[in-house]
Amino acid sequence: MAATRTSCSTSPHPFTIQRLQKPTSTPPQIKLNLDETKQVHAHLLKTIFSHETSININLFSNHSSPAAQFNFLINNYIKNNYPEEALNIYAYMRNTGTNVDNFTTPSVLKACAQLSWAQQGEEIHSLVLKTGLYWDAFVSNALIQMYTQCGNMVSARKVFEIMPERDVVSWSTMIRSYGRSKWYTEALDLIREMHVSKIKPSQVALINMINLFADLADRRIARPMHAYVMKNNSEAGSDVLPLTTALIDMYAKCGSATYARSLFDRLIMRNIVTLTAMIAGHLRCREVEEAAKLFVEMQKEGIYPNDITMLSVIKECGFTRDLELGKQSHAYMLRNGFDFSSTMATALVDMYGKCGDLQKARALFDGANNRDVLMWTAMISGYAEAKRVNQAFSLFVQMSSIDAEPNEVTMVTLLSLCAEVGALDLGKLIHSCVEKRGVLSDVMLKTSLIEMYAKSGDIEQARRVFDRADFKDIGLWNSMINALAMHGYGEEALELFFDLEKSETDPDEITFVAALHACSHAGLVTEGKRLFYKMTHEFKMEPSVEHYGCMVDLLGRAGLLDVAYEMIKRMSIKPNIVIWGALLAACKLHKNLRLAELVANQLLEIEPQNSGYNTLMSNIYAAASRWNEVAEVRKAMKDEGIKKAPGTSSIEVNGTLHEFIMGDASHPRAKQILEKLAEMNKKLKRAGYVADTSVVLLNIDEEEKETALTYHSEKLAMAFGLISTAPSMPIRVVKNLRICDDCHSATKLLSLIYKRVIIVRDRNRFHHFSEGSCSCGDYW
């Protein structure tokens, strides 16, 4: 039964309000079950229609106001998880002219939050402004909670900013909401502001802060947070307290199991909550033996694992991708008669999905009696993680046809999958669903949409989503700058960076990574150096491995190999495979064998099993016709069991993803694809194309090399695109490796011959081929 919506006109900010007195009649503090609530509801309606002034039952005094009686029912429907019934009573209450007070409003806002009914919540917000209930901090806090649960952090912050009086609950609610929405920068700023304002945090506020730092998983700030907690709550760590449990969890998620265990061992008393936190902490830090030992110890002490313990264990097995332990934990629950609630079943589906056992995950999913949106999303996420596009979307369509309406997490999961595989048509379908549901106020969804369009090759639509956003957080700016960078629009990316500087949002470390990538892909060496200087001197940021990696890539691509090498030697942090890998790729590009050998030795010391860098070194030797060295590298790889990742290319046609490997003849339309490929080769030769056999890094004759080039996976995908799409449609191909020089040259000509826009996303960037040229300017 849908709740009747009230029609209240919204009031613009700033507003004029009048302070109201709090009502003297409070709702009875009695909790009823659902059947009892319905009986009281029926009795109340009968009383109202009989024009009596009160309900003549024990739950109310004869002097209870109608508002108190309505509030009592609303609260009990919410407690029994029937928010729609609560809103129906609220609508009836308004229609009868009963005054809405500051007990009614927080309850109905909670109902709106449970249902994610943002429009209804906005109408109640309007009523709050008109009646002056805004002076009540309890009401304002409920508004903040409603907006955040509906995914509208912008409106939540506006409510917080204009509150006449903020209490510690207001600050705590806002910090928790930012953390849950992954607006970490804003949450940290608010903590600093709270400290400057000399607001003493409550225990709940401290727990919210600790949970935020746990989500950040940054061990550099874990200890200062612990010190802050101790300063503001001297009992933390001395007894069985929620604060201690939160600190144990924080240290574990920051990878500091030693600190977590020292806190745990100092506890005077242990209970199931702290034991669960410590067991989960050991698992998070991949200390399985320590977790198992503690699991046995707790049972010897007469403390037995409960549903929460096993839920935590299952979740950590999913996080660490430990399938074997996950199976053992599942079997333990079956042997010991645990109740498999919807939450537990969802956690198991999620764990098996993350661990790659999709057959078991689907069996659990299919066997579940009550599937809620969380379970559907967990199963879809499992398919998404395995890049099973067709199965994920088949499940989404099935989900949409029943009552389990997809939520924001479902949408973000599917958009991320579309971005990963370049499925533009399916991504547009999700965008349409998002718009129909009216949840585009969610910044995370907009960020996911920008990434989906950008990674699927439609940079123009990505920019439109960005430009239409009413509120832009740093994540949204970063996504758009990075999108322009990967498409080679370096100057446009820098313009957007400067627009960001003019706005009220400060760039963060990720912003500079995106901007430096833009300089690297566009060959903007001078601009990149200026950005690096700005970051380190003006913004006082310590460069990370990613920042150095961008600079080495920028200098290396520009041919400044010695300068890049000197930067690596002067780095304040130890270079890793990202740094050396960027320099090795530059050595291959500029055929600097001397430096390549030096860099390869560094890489092999750090990660000898990495097939990519072994293959890259083999290719460098092959380009120099040093076939003995090629043979040595390949033999070493074979002896060590190192396998090269095969080159694959995929293309989406009519919502279905088709994947090809070199020389693939397994496709149902293989005969037509090969016929089109032969036609492409004839037309290329007529246009003056000569195969670049230098990219075939095998010691075979020229004719064999030309044949090998013909059947590269991207050419097969393009041939399929030409026979499967309308002549005016762009062809979009996603390749898992870097596009080779020969395919790059051939595709430029093919775009001219067939009058098609061909967009190729390789491992490094996008290439937009049109009218015989490429957007990268042959710089990639």
C-alpha cells in the first residue's frame, strides 16, 4: 500500500523561522509486535470516526493527545519494519488536521530513509521549515540521516550548515554519513572543524571516527587517532568497551595486527564481541593460524561463536579471497546448526563470488527462500568480478522484473563492470534505469557513470554527465580529469585542473596523479614538471610511488631516459615495479638496450614471476635481433612456470560481448569474419599499406610474420564489428595489451577506407581513429 504524499511547497534558503515550544505529551514508551500494533491502529481509527477524544485502552491515559496516539502507532510500525504503514498513518494524521510535532517528524523521516523515498522526505523538510520545528536538533539530525540514507549528501550538508543549534549528535551523524558514502576528505575536514570548535566527542562520535579511519586503512594515521581517543576517553582500552573493539578493528584494517593484539591482550575481560573483532583482525592481516588458535581458545573459555562471529569470519574470507577457509567456516556452521538468516546467506554468496566459486554462490542464491536486494547485488557482484557480463545482466533483468528493486550499489557494480569491459550499450541501459529511479543526486553514481562512459569510449557523454552535476566532490573532478587523460586530451585535462583550483574544492593526491597522467599521454613535459613542483611546494604533498611513476613515464616517453633514471635514484622512497616498469617501457620505445638491461635486473629482483616484464625484455632483445637472448629469457620463463598473458580483444554488439584471441576461429560467425578480414587486407594493400613485420618478435620469415599480423585479435574484433553494425556506427574495441605499431597503422587506414570511427582502448590509453588519423598523434 503506497503512502499518500503530502503536497507542501518548498521554502528557499535562507529562511525565517519561529522558535516553538516542545510538546508536553510524549508517546508511550511501550513496544508492540506487529499484530498488537494493527489492533491498536484499528481501535484508533474506530475512536476517531466515533468523534471520541482518546483511546480507552491501557496503553494511553485518558489525557493522551491525538498526536501522541498517532506517534505511538508510527513508532511501532517502524520498529516492526513497516515504514509504508507508518507513512500512511502520517498522511492520515495530516488530513485530520492533527498537529505534527517534534516526536512525529523524526519518526516519519526514519520511514522515508528506510524506503529511500527522498521526495517524501523533502516534503516533510518543507513542513519542518514552515512550522519552525527546525529549532529542534533532534529533528535536524533526523533530516541529515534521511538525506544521507537516500544518497543525497549535498542536502544533508546544507541541513547541517544552517542548523540553529548543533549538538554532538549532529557532528557524529554527519561524520558517519560522510564515511559510509566514502567522502573521506569531507569527513576528515569535519573532524578537524569539530576539534577547532572545541566540541567534545561522545563515545558514539569517537566510534564513528575510528570506523572512518578503519575504512581509510592508513596506518600512518591510526596511532594519532588512538591517541585522540585516549585523550577524550580515558577508559578506552582498559575494559570491554565498544571503543576498544573499534580500535582493534581499525588497527587490523590498517594491517597492524600487532597493535590490535596488544590492545586485545590488555583487556581485563573478554567477551564475544572483542573476540570476534580480534579473530576477524587476524584474518584481515592473513594470520590464519593465529585466528584459528583464538577461535579454539575462546571455546575452551566457555565463549562460543555466535552468528556475528561467523558472519565476520565469512566476510573476511571474502576480503582475503581465502576459499578454503571460507568452505571450512561454512561447514562448521552447518555442523553446529547455525541459523542461516538472509544476512548470513548474502555474506556466503558474496564470499563464494569473491573467491571465484560462482557455481557454489549461485547454488546458495537459487536455494535462498527470501532474496532481498542485498543478496541479488552480491550475486551480480560475483559475476561482475569474474567479468561474466551476460550472466550479470541476465540476473539484473530478472531482478528488475520482481519486487527486489536494484539499489545504488547494484547500479554502481554494473556500471563498473561495463567500464571494465567497455560495454557501452549495457552501460546506457543502466544510466536509463538510474534516471527513471531519480537517484542521480548520488555523487558516487555520477562518478561511476563518468568512468563507464569514458572507459567505453564515449568521452563526450562522460563530459555531459560531469557538466550537469549540481555538486562536484573531489572524486567527480578526479574521474573527469582522468577520463580526459586516458583519451589523450591533455590540454583539456589541465584546463579542468585549473577550473578545480578556482572552485571551492582542493585537489588531492589522486588529482595530481590524473593530471600528471594527462601530461604523460600528451607529451606535455614542461607542464608536467610545473604540476609536480606545484604539488610538492604549493600544496606540500609528499610524492607517492604513483606520482613518481607518472613523472618517469612522462620523461621516458619524451626520450629523456637519463633524466628519468636520475629522478629514480633521487627518490625519497624505494622504487617499485611501477617505477621501473615505466622506465623499461620507455627503453623499449626508444630502443635503449643498455639501460633496459639494467632496469630489467632491478625488476627481476623485485618480482621475478611477473610475466609482463619478462616478455617486455624478450621483445626488446627481439627488436635488436638478439635471438639468443630472446631464447634465454623464454627458457627461463618456461623453467619458472611463468606464462605470458594472451592478447585478447573484445567488442560489444547489441548488448552482447564478443571476445577474440589471435587466430581465433571459434566464433559462430568465424567464416564471415575471415572473409571480411581478407577483404580488409586487399583494400589496405590497394591503399598502400605495408605490414610492419618488425613488431613480430619471432625468428620466422617475412611471409609468416605478415600472416601472423593479419590475425591479431584487434583486427578480428574490427572485422566482426564491420559485419555486425550499421555503416554509420562507431566500432569500439577493448584490448588487454598495448596495441602494436602495425595494427595502429592499419587501423588508421581502415577508418578512412570504411568511413568509420574506430575506437580502441588498449592497456595504456584510448585511440580514436577517424579519417586516416589517430587522436594520439602516434604518441603512445
